[in-house]
Amino acid sequence: MENSHFLAYLYRLRYIKRWSLMRNVVNENVAEHSYHVSLITHVLCSIANEVFDKNINTEKAVCIALFHDATEVFTGDIPTPVKHHNDQILNSFREIEELASDRLMNTIPDVLKPKYETLIQTSESDQELMKYVKAADEIDAYLKCISEFSAGNREFATAKKDIELSLKNTNMPEVDFFLNSLAPSFEKTLDELSLFSRNKGIQNSEYNS
């Protein structure tokens, strides 16, 4: 059986640094970003289904999220200001991304290609799920900005405002729910989180008694 380099390439996502044009208190790589986006996608889809009575295929959305930046193992992470500098650069990057996608698909054993093609090269039928993945991608960037800004790094101040405005314009109630209920905790220290948990435990204990 012919050797496949597919997984070996994906493991190299941990070597690709994100936010390369900005000073970081904590560096972030594409592998951990992919995990975070998958996690947030799961939460967004769960909110959609449990809070807003929708019928979103959570499992498929999470799988798409897991591979959403897989092609960056060949292209690297292109900073957003560079990628969106003008339409010509953006269109050129899209072409490069497609070539990288084809190259990645060629590393997969033929018998497994149909399984991963729908995750790496999403189709029109997956556009509804992609809304959640893209929102999760943007939320992860927003949480990164919160964490950096809370650590005293003003480098992320403008990015935080821009991403926050973009998220508010998604017109997705799931995103609003996330921003109101889950995101604020990222501004707290570990001691503050622990104190809140302890106090809540005491309140629950008193209520139960």
C-alpha cells in the first residue's frame, strides 16, 4: 500500500504561527486555532438547536471546522490586512487556496478521498453549515483580541473593535447569545473565574438546603 502524507502534513499546522504581523503576549498556531474554531462551532450549533429550535447538523459542521484551515499547511497563514488589501490580492489568494486544496487532496489515499473531500472542499449544500464555521472563526479571533487586550497588549485594540462590529452584523442570534453569555468570561483572570465558581457553588448549596 502506498504511503500517505496526509496526516503528517496536518500535524505541521502546529508550526504555522497566526497573527504574524502583530506583537503577541501569547503566540497562537493554526492547529490550536482549528481546535478552538471546532469547539466554538459545536457551541454555536448547540445554541441554534437547543435555544432557537433549529435543526443544524452539528457533527458535520464541527468536522468542516476541524479542516477549515487545513490548506494553510501549504500556504501559511496570510494576515487579513494583506489578504484583503485589494480585490486582486484576494482573488489571487483564492486561486492559491484552491491549488493548495487540490494538493492536499492528492495526499489522501484514494479509498478515503470521498470522505474528506466534503470537508476540505465544501459544496453549495454546505453553505448553511459554513455560516456557523465562519462565525466561529471570527469569534475565535475576537476572543484572541480580548485575551491580548486584557493582558495589557493594545496592539489588538483596533482589531477587537472591528471584529466586534462585524460579529454584531452577522444577524445570527446564536452569535449574539455567545457574545452575551460566554465571551465576557474571557476578560476575567483565573482567580476571578475561580471565585465566581466557588460563590455559585455556595449559593446552590444554600438553595438546596
